[in-house]
Amino acid sequence: MRADVYARVTDAIVAAIESGVARGKDWRMPWHRRRDPSGSPMLPVNVARGAAYGGVNTLALWAAAEARGYPGGLWGTYRQWAELGGQVRKGERAATVVYWRFPDAAKGGEAEDGEEVEEGARRGPWARAYAVFNAAQVDGAALPRDAAPRLPEAARIAEAEAFFAALPGLDLRHGGNAAFYSPGTDHVQMPPFADFRTVGGYYATLAHEAAHWTGHPSRLARDLTGRFGGQAYAAEELVAELGAAFALAALGFTAEPREDHARYVAHWLGLLRGDRRAIFTAAGKAQAAADWLIAAAKQRAP
């Protein structure tokens, strides 16, 4: 059953990536989120708790929303929607999220959908799948007011500049025509701002390289060779890609496709198809990178 949880989530994400590639020139990955016209947070949020999903659940719900055309990011279980007076429409398909149980949770507590955790249950950590539905699949629910700030574009750019400037120890250099992180010199290299086609593309690229930068031994000490062997490079690129998307979404920005994405897609699909747990590991490492960047910037913010 646990293996089925990994397979279901991975298969949904692989299908979303393949769908994005099939669009041709307009291709997008599940994490390339268009700006939400409904005003809902760009990070998927649980309607009952008001808290954003994290890690692989963020990616899974982005993928579901992209594949099915949902405009907003509010999700909940059947029971949670019912408690808000809502009714999931007949025939609607649920998306899958994963709730992790850890050893101390086996003493009794609450699961994500409000279901009690039985005392003496199996010692974890282990994954349990839950079915959730988007607000677009529900009729009659009294939706909570979205308190997420919606800033004008000019303010968003200023906030992005302040965010990256606040990262402690980030050696950011501009010049040349390539963006990369150099572990040897521990610096991030970016082409000049004027060389980017869009402002969003610049910040998405900078976030990607900053996510790589978090893996340095003095920060998160991320080494994927033990887990992924010869596929560690592809896995690290996926971690940086997702970490950038998670961080940008938490800050109120959208991630845009990078011009070099196409050469990574085949490697990512091969990695995910060959290892059903790979996306869980990658998303967890990516969430850690995003969390580190946000926490570090907050410590330095005025």
C-alpha cells in the first residue's frame, strides 16, 4: 500500500511533465505557475487549516491544478469541504497528498484530515495518502477570505531585490552569458540583468542558482551521490528547480521556464520513472533549500 502511494503521486507528476512537453513551444512544467486570477495564494493551501502544503504535496497539487485547469489554490478533503457547507460535485476526481507519520505521532494525535491516530499504531515514519479536492470542484462552500498580500508588480520586483540582497554571504556576480553556481569559489554567476527577456526570468534563474548555493557544506551540506549515484546531477538540478519554485511562490512570485529546461526534462523523466521515491526525496530537499533561503533572508531583513 505504501508503495502505491509513491507510485500514484509520482505517476501524476510524470503525466503533468509529459503534458507540458507535449505543448511544444508553450511547454510548462507543473511548477511554472501562471499568476492566479482568483487572488488565491500561488502555494496550494489547505482550506481548513489555512496553511500551505509543503514538499511533494506542493508539487503534486500544482501538477493537478495545471492538468485540470483549476484557477485557484485552495484544497481540502471531502470532510473539510463539507464542514464549510460545501459539496464536492458528483464525478469529480480527487488529487492525492501525503501525510507523514513519525514515531512520536503513534502515541495518539490528529491526522491531516482530522482522523485520529490510533495509539499503538505502526512506528513510522511512513506515508499515508489522502484525497483532496480543489475549490473549483466544490459547490456552496463558505470560503475563508484570502489574507495573502497581492502586491503590484513594481513592489514585487523591489521585494525580490531585497530578498536576494538579504541572503547572508551570497557572492553574486554578473557578467558573461551563463548562469551557474560554482562550488569551488562558492559564488553565483548571472548574466547582466539587461540580457534577460523578462524580469520574471531573471529572478527565477537567480532563485535556481541560489537553491544550488544552499547545498554548500557550510549551509545545508547537500550531497545526493549516496542516494542517486550516477543520477545525482539530474537530481540536484531537479532540487534546485523545485527549491526555486517553492521559494518564489512563498514570496508571491511565479516561476518562469528557463531556456535550458529542455535538456533536463528527459533526465528528470528517466529519474522519476526509474525510482518512484525520487520525487519525494527531491521535493523534500527542495523544500529544505527554500526554507533555508527564506529564513536566512528574514534574519538579515531590516
